[in-house]
Amino acid sequence: MKCESEEKIMSAVSPFEIYTQDLNVIEKEKNEYLKRFRPKEYATVKNFILNQKVTVLYRKAVEMIESGEVTYHTSSNMILIKDDGSKIIFEYDYSYDIKIGTMYVTKESVIFVIKPEFEKYYNNYVSKTKFIPKLNRSMWENVQYMFPKLSNNFRGEEGFVIESLLPNGSQIYPLREVLNYFSGYIKPEYVASILTKLYYFECYLEILKISHNALTVDNLFFAPGKFVEEGAKFNVSDLRIVGVYGGWFFSTNYGEKISGVPAEIYSILPKQIKNTGYSSYVLDLLAIKQVARNLLNFDSSKAFQIPEAMKKWITESSIKINAYEEFKTWEDVVIESFGKRRFAEMGISIN
């Protein structure tokens, strides 16, 4: 059961920051909280407020689970059969339908099963991710865990199969599940951290001269990481990771014809790309802003909580002359919005 601190309860936006996504557990958690914060006569105003917040978030959690807006995840088994008759059996925590097949997320990997008629997209994913050149050592250290680590690909009875390993030692979540966990709204300082990672990634893609063409919430993964003192030893489990493990079916080299994009990306295609059909770094940079708007639930009443500089940045349709200039401008926006760079603690515990 969860037992979060007073500080965590006071700052919680989503009920699942302090409750488990399981109806069989959260009532016990609520009673434990109330027991902690209910002295004989609400001894302090703070205890009264904590008691009220615990109760309100409990009701919200029950409402979200019962409505199906959030579901309690249990693992399921999947069997894939290769053309030679051999079997691969795996246990997955999440599955998502994508236009060209299905994505399964296990604790160790992301597995795509692509319908036979979409072989060209399968081939594109494999060709773009099988070997990622390490062209800049310092930049590579920042982005290496953002790229898929292809471990298995084959044709099976269900279609074409791709398996990409997740970084060993880190708890990686689909970003869509993180968004659900925070009730469809992620705090601006957390979103800023995610965007900074995506700009690092996009700068590296510019070195490779590749446009991803499918940067959406549903194709991204997230590990919250933890604060590490400067100079202290750390390993991959300490790192905040934004993984771009989905969507590579649609990636192209710069200037290459785009063969398809997700509907969400099509909605933001610049007129020039729609008219010519050729890819450009511009599309990914516009997509990063679209990711931000989705994570912030930008059209909701909570938009007023977004710092003005950040709000202006993610609504601008103009793009700088390259990814590097875009990143430099973004870093200025972050400082104006949040002050000196710091690690924004982001505790997550998704079942």
C-alpha cells in the first residue's frame, strides 16, 4: 500500500500520486491516511486540509477507475509463432492498437506485431534503428537511451515482429500511462524536463539527417529518474529517460518522401510538406510542441497554470533555422519560466 508524505499529498494533482490504481486497495489506503491526519479534534488547520485532500482525491480515484478512465493493469501472456514453427512466449503489462498492428510493453522490452500488408513500415523501422551511428560522443551520452535497442525481428504467423529492449535497470512507462496517472494533466515543470530531452534527441537526429515523423505521446516512454549530486556515481536506473521507441515506421531521411504519418501528426503538417510530401526537421520540432500541449491538457481550464513564456513558446508555429537554434531558444524559455535549472522530483508508481 502507498503511504505518501504530507508534502507529497499537498502537492498531488492526480489521485494516483497518493493512491494505488486498484479498488481493492485504495479504501485501505484512504483509511490509513485519515488515521494519520485525524487527531481527536483536527488539532491543526494543516491536518484538516490534509484530511480533506485525501478524501477528495479518494473520491476522484474511485470515479476514474469505475468509469474506465483508468484501469488497474495486470500482466497478460502472448504467444508468437515464427514461420519455422518455433514459439516465443512473453508476459506484457500494456497493449495498444496502432494503425498498422499492435504494440506490447513488457518489463524488459517493447514488442510490435505488424500486420502482413504493412511490410514496408516494418522494414523501415528495422532499417532506421538497427544501427544508430555514434557521430558525436558527448551528445550520444545524452541520447543513447532514447533510441530503440533492436534485439529481435522476424516474420511470424501473426505478421512481422519487432522487439526493442528497454534500458536495463530503469522502470520505464509508456508516456500515455504517465499522463493517465496524473489525471490527464502533467505539471509544467515536468513537461519542461520531457521537452528538454526531446530537443536533445532532435539535435542528434539533425546530425543523422533523419526526421522521425511520429513524435506523439503514444510513441514515447518515460522513466522518472532521481536526483544525483554532481560528481556522484550513478547508473542507468538513476537517469531520467524519455524513450522514443515507437513510430519509427514513418521515419525518413531529410528530403525523402514521407510514406505516412499518424493522424495526430498529419493535423500539424506544414503546408509546404503537405504540398511536396518531402520530410523536414520542421515537422519533428512542431511535433514536440504538440506533445507539450497534450501533456499539459492545454485546452483545459488548467492552462492558466502554465508560465507565460512556456505558453507562448508551445503555441508559436514558427520554427528556428535548425534544431540547435530551437533548443537554445527553448533553454531561454525554461529559465524565464522556472528560473535556474534544477531537478524536478517526479515520483511515479504505476501498477
